[in-house]
Amino acid sequence: MKTTKRFENAINKLYIAFNENTLNPECCKQCAVGNILDQKDAWKHLSDDHGSLKLNYLGLVHQNLGRTFNGYSPLELLKIEAAFLKGCGYQLPLHHNHKKPEIPTHQDTLFNGLNEAIKVLCSFDNIENIMDYSNTFKASITKNSYLKRTNFEFEKV
């Protein structure tokens, strides 16, 4: 599968953050975008609210000047972060009264968030979603076409 340099860098950083437990959706340096941008939090000044898709004045200036941060435009960064937070179970934008996961740093919560963020990263570069395993299973079933479909019935216990 052919990918872009920015995509490879982002995926590597997210993979490392997930496996080293340095991923935290409530910290601007340790969230998805914070990790993609090398644990820097300057990106938070592109919007007025964490998780918002609306650029503020500074964000619009950078967007209109064509600036990128590790290959991503300000609007792309906001979309990545929003997908990550939504995947983690947050109501956006982040606010103390809004819905949030019970344990924000639980591995399952973070994995769900990463799954959504990676889906967005793939869409930016017109890459097939690397987290979608359904095609792998389809290929396996096609190769093993001798397998029969069966109906399973469950008994009440």
C-alpha cells in the first residue's frame, strides 16, 4: 500500500504513544494531534475550544497562508482531534458539563479514538482505511471458498 510521508510519520507517532501509554485525550500535548506534533501544544491556539472544528482568527490566518504543521493544515489538525475525541466517547467540544468517558486513558477508549483518527488520516491522503480488517477476511473467505456458511443456534441457559 502506497502512503505519504506525513501519514507514515503520524501513524508511527500515534503507535508509539499508544504503546508507551503517553496518549491522553484531555492533554493538548498527549492527545492525537499533540503526539503528531511532537508533544507540542501550540496547535490549541488554532481554535477556541478543544474538539471544535471551527478555526479562530489565528487558525484562519495560518490556514489561508497555507501553513502546515508536520504536513497537516490547521483545519486537518482540528478534524483529526475531533475524530479522536469523538471516538474516545467525548461530546464535543470538550466542556466540563459534556459527556466524557469514565476512564479517559483506558486502552479500549484510546484504541477506539485512534481508530477514528486513523480513519480521518487515511481519508486525507486517499488511502484505504488501514484499520478496516473486513477486506482481509473477505480475501481469506474467497481463497477458502470451500468453507460453507452455517447457521448457529444458541440455547437459553
